Amino acid sequence: MEDKEVRDKVEKLTDNDFVRKGTRKEKTENTKRKAEYSFACNNDNRFFPQTKEVKLNRSKFRKMKLTRKNMIKMYLTS
């Protein structure tokens, strides 16, 4: 991005762009809800049991040999 583009974007910022939206509790709930569907290359063991099959599927997903739709179908329908 060129300096002119950055300058234009910064000039268009308003005070509203710096105001937090929602309470802390609402933001925490939204984050938890999003985490429930976070199948993308997550190294956090809380979301997946680390079996050989799961590791293989996650590897395929990272290498784009397995689609997000198929990944969700495998883990939410089993």
C-alpha cells in the first residue's frame, strides 16, 4: 500500500472508529461462540483430540487438500 492510500484511510477515521462496541461480557461471549467453529489450523488441544486421524486431517486442511466444509461435516456430524 502506498503512503497516499494510508494517509487517505487515516484521514477518513472518525471518533466512532475508536469507541469499543459492546460490553466486555458480550465480546467474551462472541469470542467463545466463534471459537466453537474455529477449525482452521488451530494448535490448541482443547478443540481436537490429537489422534493420528485428526492430525492427518488437519494437515490436509492446512495444505488445502481438504475443504473447510468437509472438515466441519466430519467433526460436527460424527
